[in-house]
Amino acid sequence: MNISTYTHNKIMNVAQLQAAIARCRLLNKKIVFTNGCFDILHAGHIHSLEQAAAFGDYLIVGLNSDKSINRIKGPERPINKEQDRALLLASLMVVDAVVVFEQETPLDLIQTVIPDVLVKGGDYTLESIVGAEDVLQNGGKVEIIPLIPGVSTTSLADRISRL
């Protein structure tokens, strides 16, 4: 598979991300963080990522690993492998960095990044957002983006299974 260097370089490990964050901080860029499984990329994801990117200058996407999705959602998930999901996210213009995390939640990653803005979808409340307290205690903001009704990976997978 021929992947552009530009897209490939957006998929980072934690050490690479820390270096990118240091550059952003030197340039006074506002860092935004969101996370998810992004199992079947759909219009709702694109909407959420575009909205998240609008809150700052550098959008980091924490991506659940295959193992973490399997623990959270069961043995039939994920549908798409983490390398493919990371590649799709990295190819989006609004995404600046993609980091895969193994844990069930991105708390460790959020505590490493300490973003200026933490963004989640409208199916969350402030109290239920992992890492929100850390971000707020460090002077950051938490934003909740409304979801597009009826658009989800689960609904797409259900529709595909009925074909």
C-alpha cells in the first residue's frame, strides 16, 4: 500500500506526540483533543471532527486500539483494524495527529497531552467525560458537540447485516 508520507507522519506514538505538542506550545497553538473508536468512518464522525478542529489549531485524535474496542464492545468489534482506522483519520485535513491507545479510556493520554480543549459527542455529559476534570483543572475547556441523529457505526453495522 502506498501511503503518503504526510498522512503516515500524522500517525504518532506518545513520544512523537509529545514532541509535536512541545512545538505547538512554542508557537502558542491551541491544542484540541478528542477520541473514539471510529470503527466505520461516517458523516457523523466527519461532522464531529470538523467541529472539534474549529475549537483550536491542532487536533489530536486518540484512537482506541483493536484490543480496547474488543474489551468494550465485544468479540465482533472492531469491524476495521486499527491501522486502517488510523490511516483514514490521518488522511483527513482537519486531523493533525492520531495516537492509538490500548486502555479502555484515554485518561492516560489526556493527562499526557493536557489539551486546551477536550471535545466529545453529545451522547456524553460533562460528568461522564473521561479526563474532563484534568483539563478543567489545568485551565482548559470541555466542549460537547451535538450528534447527528440516527448516524452511528452501530446503526450502519446493523443495516449492513440486514443486506
